[in-house]
Amino acid sequence: MNKKKVYKILGLFIAALLVLFLIVKLTNRVEEVSYNEFIEMVENKDVESVSLNVQSEKFKFSDLEGHLYKTDSPKTSDFKEFLLLNDIEVHVNTGMRSVSTFLRISSSFFMIVLLGAFIQRMGTGLKKKDSLVSIESKVTFKNIAGNEEAKEDMKFLVNFLKEPKKYNKIGAKLPKGVVLYGPPGTGKTLTARALAGEAKVPFFSINGSDFIELYAGLGAKRVRDLYKDAKKKAPSIVFIDEIDAVGTHRDGGPNDGEKNQTINALLSELDGFNTSEPVITIIATNRVEDLDRALIRPGRFDKHIAINLPDKEDRLKILRVHSKNKKISQEVNLETFANMTIGFSGAALETMMNEAAILAVNEGSEDIKVKHIDDAYYKMIIGGHKKKTRSDDLEEIKVVAYHEAGHALATKLLTDNEVPKVTIIPSTTGMGGATLSIPKKTGLLSKRDIVNNVKILYAGRAAEFILYNDEEEITTGASQDIKQATNLINNYFSSYGMSEEFGMLEVKDEKLYTKEAIRFSKKTYKEVLTLLQNNQDKLERIANELIEKETIDESRLDELI
């Protein structure tokens, strides 16, 4: 008999037992009545039997139709005699005990069977999960837009997997492990699958969290069984996504026992590879710096490949890939959106184009127009949709307009960033407006850049002060700006070594630089406030335009300035 039939029979048995348990439970429902009602039933000759328990405060009895009742026990010495004189059958410590005993036995048996089935299922589930089915990946490097450097770095692995003997002849060894690292959504999994597709080798994929189990030792067993399958089909690729679940630094904490066993099993498998079993292990992580040193030392995962956020050219390629199967209007220039989407991952770009398609369908449009992609971009930046109706509070609209005008004006006066859109249309996330800024410098930032970025963040609050000229009237609208500015200032002192007092030191204790950070914050705010006051006429023109039209594009913003 195969396992499926066994589980089917076991499942039916448990279901039948459960139904029986419920039937017994329902048919033996006990109704509680008062003692006076019991006496009245005795007088009416409606009581057939009584079950007495000397240790219980209550006793049970049944009527002529077999219904069960319970009531308070009088605990008098002549109670049994009273019952017998009324022709009532009396059971002491028996009677309905058989029913309750059956209930206890059946429920206990049910729990034992259920527990046994669960444990057995865990074991067979483990075997099923461990015996991973390898897939034949049809993805190749042609399916990946961008990441040219990473693809170039992996081409020799493709050749090695295709012709391992050619490399073995001159003593070259196949790297045992490769670390793919980078921000979420950049295509690490897709890259690993493309490597398998290019080399035409089996691809075994598992998530790091799948190794962590309730019972110790199962993670290590899963590792051993995984590599046993991979070696049988060598040359092959084992891909472990989200390795952080088991591969982070081991600090001896209470949860490290299972992690240690799992990682040790993984290291043992890596160290036991030989050239006759060409298996490459690829792990993916968002935080390579958090991985255990023993895991990524030379000889194990000694090849690290960065899968970075796409640059402008790569973003354009990715947008074209995700536009192939969509009906795009001729008015759409994807290069414009490639320029606007700095910091977007490949997954974010795909989501944006899909969201634009959904918006187009919802609007009844025959194709995807600029406004649909624009609205989808807005949603990705803000985290919510535009509200269809805005506040009727004219004072609030005015505050938001000045706030966003402050950001936009400071950006234009302090940097060469592009500002494609300034809007006071609120979003469903609660944001009152937004100033979209595209930095031309995406690499290293200078000290001046950081200071200017803090000023731009503070400019919204400064503009609110200029509107009212009263600190008591400023609003909570700058909360997110302050949060971002605080992070920049903390890094300025703790990580970037730009502090005059501490110099080029990494200062981990925030208390050491708090006073200097406060002075820096106040000085920066005062400087951007002075900047906006000196250009108050421009600030007012931008704010008034926003109040009237809600949204300003860059060409109009430049005219107003």
C-alpha cells in the first residue's frame, strides 16, 4: 500500500472518530435543573435512574425518555432509601460512568492518533521537502535586463559547469560557493536561475527558513538530504535564498542550537565536495556583512557578486522588458520614467508597470498612457494612491503648499537635482503632498551634499514658519523629514567621519556626539530658513501656484523661480 492510501485511510479514521466523539457528546448532553424540579419529577414518576457520587456536590439522573439531567445533591443519609421507595434505579459511582469513561478514552485515543499522525507527517513531510525536485531552468542571461557586470562575472561558472573536465585537466577547481548580495528586488534569485539555464544543469532551490524546524536536528538532516540529491545529478546548482535565516553571526544565544547544527552540516557538505561532484552552492542575502565569517571564508563562499540597483540605462532596459506584453500608448517615453526612477529595483519597476496597466483598465482606457504610469510612480514613491477628494480646509491646503514649496525651492537653489513634480494632492497614506526629486549624483556624497540634503529636509518646516512667522503655528507635517534628517546627521557623526570634534572615527555611542549634533541641526535649520527668507517672493509664487493648480511640473517650477 502506498503512502497516499495510508494517509487517506488514516484521515478517514480520524474523521470518523471525531464524528463519533461529537455524536456522543451531543447525545449525552446534560441539562441542569433545580432540586425542587427533581423532586417534582420524582413525584410525577418521571425519573428512571439516578447516579450518585458521594464526593460530588451534584448527582445525575435520567428520565423515562433517556434524557440526562443533573442537580444539587442533598447528601442526606436516607436519600438512597427515598429513591428506592419511589421505584428509581440507583447507581453509586457507576451508572453514567461508562459514558464519561468512553468520552475520556475516545478523546484521549483521538489525541494520541492525531499526535501520532502529526509526528509521522512531520517525518514524511521532511523527507518530501528534503527530496527536492530539481527544475530545468529556462531562464537565461538574455532574460535579465541590466546587471551586465554580474553576468560577466558568472560566465566562467557556466563554462565550468558545462565542461568541468577541461578545467580539471590543468588543476582548476570549481568554486564551491557563490554569494549573491544586494538590496531586495534586484534579481538575485533570477540571476541564480539564469546561471542554471545557461549551463543547462539541474537547479535545486530552497529558502533558508526551511532549514529551521521545531525539532532539533531536522535542519541538519535537510541539508544532508538536499546535497545527496544534488550530487546524484551533478553537475548541478543548489540555491539557498534568504540565507540570513540560518547563516548570521552565532553569538551563543538560546536560538543558536539548531542554527549551529544546520550551518555545521552545510559547511561539512561544502568541505566534502570533490571535482567528481561539481555542485555549486549559491546563497542570496540582502546583508552580506551579517553572515557568519566561517560561512563566507575563502574556500567556501569565497566568490561574492554584487547584484546592485539598476542605473539609468539598466532601468530603461528593464522597463522595456516589462512593457513587451503591455499595450503602451505612443505618447509614453520610457526613457523619461527611467530617468525618474532612481533607486527603483527591477521588482519595483515591474510593479510600477503592472500598476499602470491596472489603472488603465480601471479607467476604461484602451492602452497605458503617461498619466497611468505617472500615477503608478506616485503610488510607488508615496506608498498609496492619490485621494480623489482633497480637504476643504483652506488653511491646511495653504500650509501644505508652503511646505512643499519650501522643499522644491531649496532643492533648486542648493543642488542640480531635477524636480519633475511638486504636488499637494494628498495620498491614501495620509501624506498631504510630495516633492519628487531626482539626484544627478548617485554615487559618493560629499560633506556639502549631506549638509544640503539636511537643509532640503528642513526646508518644509522653515517655509511653514515663514508663512506664519510664529513657532507656535508650525505643524506636524515635517515628522518624516525630521526622521530622515536625523538619520543623515547620525551617520555624519558616527559613520562618515565628518565631525570636527571627533574627526575620522566611527563613534558608536550616540551620547558622545549628541550636543554637537544638536548644534549642527540648529545651525543647518537657521541657514535654510535664511535662504528661504531671502527668496520669499519665489517661495510665495510657488505656493500660490500649488494652491491654484495642485501640481507643478519642472518647467513651470523653473519659470516661477
